[in-house]
Amino acid sequence: MALKNSPQQKAKQLLDDYGLDDIIDIPMSEFVSGIDLIYMEEPLKNCDGKIIFGDKKAIVKVDSNIQFEQRKRFVAAHEIGHAIMHRNMGLPDDTFSNFNIFKEVEKYLKYGMQEMEANLFASELLMPTKLFKEEAKGKFSPLLIKKLSEKFNSSLTATAFKYLEMNMHPICLVLTENGKVKYWKKSEDLRLFVKECTKLPPPRYSVAMEYLQNGYGFLYKFEDKAQSISKSTWFELRSYDEDTDFYEYCIPTKNHQTILSIIWEN
């Protein structure tokens, strides 16, 4: 449940204020204009989006060179979060190459708390928790993430993070960037210890390593996206543990040199 004055609650309140259950079918440019902000798409250098506060209105700018509409929607929703929560604060231009939604990392960085809050706001605005829970029922699989992504017109990456936040099935997300693991986060119910892997290449027998060795290119048809791996590939084994079967599903992004691994037990 979102706490009072949390980013999620502020996003929910925004929808309530305008009598909306969701904005799935609303073009982001129309929604931004409808909440009395100005929406602009133009080529931006070294960032995906930015918020410009004027005397009367704020301008939400999104990089017109972004290829996927779902990504543009997340960027715009993130900037709306800044507009609502962070007026009169110094903010950086926003880049989402690695989707920094990990509180444990972000809270130590300059602007980290504001960026984390804007991400949580965007996630709730695009994928309202109540509706998401209803749609996400059932056995976890890559197909479920794909269906949720299509339902909410959101990227696979943002959808995976939302699913993790909901703690609906024990999963672990690991982000590999430029050939090395940048950080990871796991569900509260996944009671395993992730191997020390930060700042190291992904494990030798991981699916992430396969994508890395293949230059982020195509490897598996969608029905084969869930590749079987051993528990010990990513997790430490205790004396009482069996090296059981797990699965790893990877979302590679060649342009940003990232691989998001979703890891779970069947």
C-alpha cells in the first residue's frame, strides 16, 4: 500500500483529480496538456527528457529521437513527477539508459532521491497498482511480462520493475551495463543470497553472458526466452541448499549496452 504523500500516492491522486482510472489509451502529449503543463518533443543532447519550470507553467521535454513510444511515455511520466513533487529544486537532465529504480543505489547519489521518487511516480501513473495486480495474476513467465507491457503500453523493463515492486512472485533483476553487472534487486520473498557480482562480468553460464558474447543480438524465439540455469549461476549455495533449476529471461538493449536479467524459480 502506498504511504500518504509517497510518489505512488501522488500519482494516484493525480489520476483521481482528473477522474481517471488509468491513462493507457491517452496519448502522453494530450495528458500533459490536460494537466496544465506544456509537452514538447525535440532532439535533446545527452538526455532523454527534462523539465523546465517557468513562472506560470512547466515544460515537459522529451527527446524526439527516442525510438520506442513506451520509452517516451515513461520519460514524460517521470518529468510530470518532477513537476508535481520537485518544483524549486535543482534537477539534472534525465537519462534512462539503465533505469535507476534501485533505492539502495540511488539514495547515495546526488539528486538520487528525487530521481527515485520521479521513477516511482511514473511507474504508478502508467501502471496503477490496483489494475496491475488484477492483470498480473497467474504463473510468472516472460509471456506475462509481455502481456502486461502491451496492456499498459509500457516498456518491458519498466513493467519488470513494477512487477518486482509488487512482490507477486519471487524474482531477481540484474542489470548488466557495458559488460559488467551494475547492480541487482530481488523480491522480498526470494530468500537467497546473490553472488558477489557487482562490477564484474555476468557469470560464465548465465544467459546474460550469452547475450554479451553475441553482441546483444537475437538468440531465442519468445517461447524460448525462459532459459534454464542452475541456482548456483547467480546465487550462493549454503550447505543445506540443492542446486535446483532456475530460469533467466534477458532483455538486451544494444543501443545502451545493457542487459536486464529476470531470474526466478519455476
